[in-house]
Amino acid sequence: MERINIKLELIVIAAIIVGLYMAWNIGANDVANSMGPSYGSGALTLKQVIIIAGIFEFLGAVLVGSHVTDTIRKSIVDLDGLIAAGVTPDMFIYGMFAALLASGLWITVATFYRLPVSTTHSIVGAVAGFGLIVAITSASSGVGDVVNIGKLLEIAASWIVSPISGAVLSFIIFMVIRNKILDQDNPLEHAERLAPYLVGLVVAIISLSMVFKGLKNLGLDFGFAEALAISIVIGIIAGVITLFWVRGYKPKVKDEYQQVENFFKYLMLLTACYIAFAHGANDVANAIGPLAAVVDVVESEEITAKISVPLWILALGGIGIVIGISTWGYKVMETIGRKITEITPTRGFAATFGAATTVLICSKLGMPISTSHTLVGAVVGVGLAGGVGALNLGVIKRIVYSWILTIPIAAILTIIIYKLVIFIV
Amino acid sequence: MAIFERIPVGDLFGKTPYMPLHKHIEKVNECADELRPLVEAFIAEDYDRVEELANKISNLEHEADKVKTDIRIHLPRRLFMQVDRGDILSFLKKQDTIADKVEDAAHLIQIRRTKVPEEIRDDLLEFVDSVKSAVDALEVAYSELNRLLETSFGRKEHDKMLKLINKVDHHEWKADELQLKMSKKLFEIEEKLDPLSIWFLIRIINEIDAVADYAEDSGDQLRTMIAK
């Protein structure tokens, strides 16, 4: 009995290390992609981007990260189905650890080959792989008994829908900016008139995501109606503050379009926080989802996920992401920034807003999606509205290939690692 | 330089040809800048200066060609752009022909010591100025493209740009009028001139007029480019 516990402790420590590595990789690469337009448009300096990303990725992870984490740890594989198929708590821990390690390995290989792979797709494929091997080796249970196929299809659908949603939202926002601001006489005046609404809207959405079912960890739990009311009030306050700020705003340049772009740099400050928050909320689960599952089972000694995700695990993921940003992500951000100098703050605002809104809604729905892919969709949306100079649509093809590759590879790697762990133990 | 990276958002962005296109029109216009000094030297029968300016034009034309080739190489088919790729390439080709025509005119002036009769000298200079104005107007119109793209084809900027392109047509029309006037005059005084000189002068004037014609054609192509 003692021996097994030591082994389990080792597995937990290993899971924490691999989870931290995943969080680091997310911070190093995915954050840089999410923040690309904010930095590339010249709205923010590298230092500002890193500070904003660090703070808001962490907040998003801790305040809203539990929803997607729950999906990863208990919705892809059916916990009761696992028990019925004869999986012991130990086996479950090994399986989740295998999924985490497999996902980490594949992401590492993919990153070396610059494949636009999503950590989200990787972890979902990996956990599904664990379910698959359990079903295959069990005499009594079929795949459908162990793997929650309905949920998987739902997640797969969200991977297709989310970039489209990002594209549609960004297209609309950019069309509004184009028609209501850029195509008007005295565009800056129109930008100033529209700003309080835009700010109010963003602040209200972020508040809603936090207040509604998000502050349980802080002992506050509001229903939807209450949460909505609170968020609207916060949004209005933000709008009024913006109104006063706008009154004191003086343009520094003469060119009327440059005035608008400079003005939007301030609004991009907000969307930069927005997308960092949304990204943290969704992607932290890719690093700590299996870890949360493991810790739960180690503590309760049975396969369950009744208690909500412990705050320390979310914080651990958040810290990993922040370390990733500060040790490697800034370099990747510089590379991206050099590549997308042609994006301007109005375009960056539209793309970031569309992507962040999509990602945050998906996070609340517990849908693990790829922020980078959603942002690619959002930029294409702005492009379709005639807002971006030249888009290399070959990237979309590469994304689709990576998508198709990732699921089976993550699943098979998980199965191999799981078998190895079982063999060694 | 980071090697360990996944950057789909960064890879999504391609290079636009608008800045290089602007560089191209600048080079082409530098060619056109030499037209007036060239014709002045031609009238003054300063053949050393003609030689010198013709060489300068030739070099500038070559530089414009290099910019043109560079744009073509860096405009892959898979790029999704605000402006049609084919329209951009046609525009580039027509714009490049402007420099070719300046060079052709320079060569005609260079190869034979043709005397310019007193009667058409003033008209010839005015004519050259009109041709140059057409090219200038094209450069001004093109410069407005950035603002049009900035508003992503807003109606306001679109109208503004169309008005600027109309100016190219206006100068081209004026050049045509002067060409006709000079041709008539040349035949009015035909007894005073040898046939070969008339033939050469008519050809030189036609070649210079072609500069304005291609500026107009480029303007037309610019209209097609921005039509949405």
C-alpha cells in the first residue's frame, strides 16, 4: 500500500511538471498569437503587451478557467463508464497522466516543425485516446460507453464554428467602424462618439463572464439575471468614464485617418486585456485539465470530479502561462509583430474583439477551442470586409491539416504512454 | 530569432504590393522629369546634353524595370488581397510602359540631329509640360490609394480618387490638342523643311504623346482596380 502511494505521488509530481510545461508552451506560443494584432498594429509596446498578457491571462485562468477544465477532466471520458469498464483509480491517474504527457510531446514536436497545432485539439485527442484504449481492452464496454461521443462531436463542431464566429463578429465590427467612422466627414469625431458604446460593450461582456457562475471561488454566486444586471451597470459606468475621457482627448496628428488609428490604440488596450482574459480562461484547461482530474482522484481515492477545480491548480496553470510569456513568448511576439506590421489599430480592434468574444463565450460554455484558430478566422473576417492588405490563405489549409493530424497522433501517443506506464508499474 | 514557435496568426499576413508600386510610379515619374530638359536641349541643338539626358533616362527606365520585376516576383497567386491581382499586374505593366515611351522618345531625339523649326518651339515645350502633368497627376492619384485602402474603399475616398484620376485624362487631352496643333503647323511650313525632318518630328511628337496616353491608360486601370 505504501509503495503504491509513493508511486502515485511521483505521478502527481510528474503531472504537475508536465502541466507546467504545457502552460509554459501555451504562454510562449499561443499567447503571442492572441496578442499579435495588439502588438503588430503598434497599439502597444512589447513591454505593455507582456504586462497585460501576464495579468489578464492569469485572471482569466483563475476566474473563468474552471469551465473548460471540467470538460477536459470529466466530460470527454465518461467517469461512470470508466468505472464500469473496470478502471481503478490508479489506472485513471495513469491514463490522465499519459494524456497530459502525450499532448505535451506532440505539441513540442509540432512547435519544432512550426505546425499551427492547437494545444486544445491535442489535449482533447489525448484524453479521448485514453477512453479509447480502456474501451478496447475492456471486454464488456464499447467505445460509446466510455468515450462521450456526443460531447466529442459537440467539441469538434465548436472547432469549426469558432473561427467562423470570429470571422462574422469581426466582419460586423469592422463594417461598423468602416461605415460609421472611416467613411464619414470628420472621422475622429465619429470615433469619439462610438467609443463609449464599444468600451461599455466589452466591459459588460467581460464582467458578465466573471460575475455569472465565475466568482464561486470567491464565495459569490449570482444567477444569470442578477449577473446580467450587474454587468450592464458596470458596462454603463465604463461607457460614462470613456465619455469623459473622450472629451479631454486631443489628437496629436493632422491626417484624419491617422487620428482615428491613434485613437483606436487606446481602445486596443481594452481588447488586448479582453483577449488575454478570454485566452487564459479557455487554454489553461489544456495544461491543467488532466492534472485537476488526477489530484481529485488522489485525494478522494475514487474516480470522481464532484468538487470544483481547486484554485491552486488554476493558479498553477496561470503562473505557468505567465512564465511562458516572460521567458519565451516575448521573442515569438517580436517575430509575429514583424510579420504583421500592415495591420492597423482599427483592424486589430475588430479582429481581437471578434476572437475574444467568441473565445470567452466558448469558455463559459465549457467548449475547449483554439484561440489562435479563432483569431485567424477573425482576421480573415476583417479581410473579407476589405480591411487587410494581403492574406496568405495557405495558413488555413495548414491549420486544417494540423487539425486532422493532431487528434489521432495525440490519441495514439496517449495509448502508447499509458501502456508503458502500466507495464512499468 | 525564435525557432521554437507556432505562429499561425503571424503567417497569415502577406506583403502588400502598394509600397513597391508607389516606388515604381516614382521611378517612372523621375524618367518623365527628364523630358523637359531633354526637349530643351533638343531645341537648343545641344547634342552632348541630349546624349547625357538620354543615358540618364535609360538608367532610370532600367531601375523602374527592376522594381517592376520585384513586384511581380513577390505577388504570389495565393494571396487574398483587397485589390485584384490581375488588375494590379495590368496597372504595373501600363505604368511601366510610360517609362518605356520616355526612353523611346529619347532615342529618337538621340539618333538624328533634327532641327526644331522656330514655329513649333513654344508649342512643343507646352506640349511636353502637359505630358509631364499627366504623369504627375497619375502619381498624385496613386498616392491617394493608401487613403482609400485605409478606409477600406469608403465612398468618400473613392470619389476623391476618381476626381484625381480625371485630372490625368484632362492633361492627356490637352497634350493631344497640342499634338494636333503642332502637326498642322509642320505641314503649313512643309516647303521650308525636308521630308525626313518632318517625319522625324512627327514621330518624336507621337512618341512623347504616347507617354501621356499610357498615363491615361494607367489611370483607367487604376479605376478598374478600385471599382468595388
